[in-house]
Amino acid sequence: MNRDHLITILKGMWIGGTMTVPGVSGGSMAMIMGVYDRLISSVSSFFRNPGKSMSFLVRFVLGAGIGMVVFSRFISFLFTTRADVPLRFFFLGAVAGGVPMIYKEAGIKRISLGAVAYPVIGILAVVILALLPTGLFEPNGSFGIGAALIQLAGGIIIAVGLVLPGISVSQMLYMLGIYEGIIKNISTLNILPLIPLGAGVVGGIFLTTKVLEQLMERHPQPTYLIILGFMFGSLPELFPGIPSGSDMVYSILCAALGFAALYKMAGKEA
């Protein structure tokens, strides 16, 4: 294995691992690590140049898979300890920490109708997701036609979070109500229930990459404003309630740490 191949795997491990943290955007992290453009081009040109695309994607996905298993085991363990509530506040702070970067990318010069309307679209998307039946997209290993179609739809939604910089895929899982179930399945390598949803994600990536790529190129401001609205709308969904006792102090510190970590990483991307 040459040095470039190893570096691709290591970058994949870091990106895949950090993607398990709500608030951390896989797309943004890929930009920070300098592989975002190559990822997008490899996916969008997959059928035109499968050999070259496959070579890069296999190494990256291998690393990302290892990173996701390692990180998810750690997070799954923390959910069973007293760190549960502070951990959720860390997630809340992480989402908030990405807001300034998205606002900057939107390039808002003055208040206009679009500057207000597009974020509202993002907030409405969160409201619609919150109104869906609890556990609708929960991976349960069912391979029936109805369940498969639901999983495909969920996979397409998750794929948007994988492709767009600024959107956290774990945040999307939270919105769909399946974050903890996914983390538990990954951490225990219980892959079978994840197959329908995983197929939906892969299909969703190929279906949405070209569209999202064109939106980012031709309509960057509306796209980023919708993302901004989505992030604002998701904050109440991530809020675990007011902690008591010493948990309040730890939770505030973790929220500040999450905000600072994401704000600093977003600054590196910029």
C-alpha cells in the first residue's frame, strides 16, 4: 500500500468517525481534510470512469467504516453512563457552532425577502420530519416492499446530509428519530438491519449528488440559507431538557466545548 492510499484511508477514518457526532458535517469535514472535491467528482463520474472512481471510493469507504465503528462504540458507551446528558449538550453546542460558518457562506449583504424566506423553508423541513410517526425509518431488518420503500426514502434524506457541506448526517438521523438505534447497530456490528437503509443511502447519493452539486454552484445563497434554517430548526429537537445538580455545570461546559470545536473547525475550512 503506497502512502497516498494510506492517507486516504486515514482521512476516511477521521471523517467517518466524526460524522457520528451530531453537528459535525461530513461534507464540511471532507473539505477541511481536502478530499471533498475528489469525493464529489468520483461519485458524479462513477459510471463514466468506474475504475478510477472505485479505486478512491473503496479506500475512503473502508476508512470511514472503521472510523464509524470506533466512534460509535465510544458514543454508545457514553449513552449508558452519567455522561449521557452532557454528551447531548455537546451535540447541541456542536450544531450551534456550525451556524456562523453557514451564515458566512450564505454571503448575506442585506436583509431581503429571500434572506428570511429560505431559512423558513429549512425550518419547515424540520417541522415536517418531526411530525412523521416515531420510528418510521427505524432499521428493523424487514425486507418487505413497503418497508424497503420507506428505508429508501430515509436513505435519500440521509444522503443529502452526506453530500451537502454544513449538514450533519447524524443530525439528520436525530431528526428521523433513529440516531441511537443506528449508533447501537454500528457499534455492535449488527449490520443486517441496516442493509435496506444503507441501500437507500447509496442510491440517494447517486440520485442527489448531481442535483446538489448544481444547486451549490448555481444557487449557493438560497441553498446555504435553507441549510441555516434547518440547523436552527433542529436545535429544539436536540435539546435534552434542563439538567439538574452537577449535570448542569458539566452540560454547560460540554455545550461550550462543542460550540468551540465546531466553530474552530469551520474556521479552518473557511
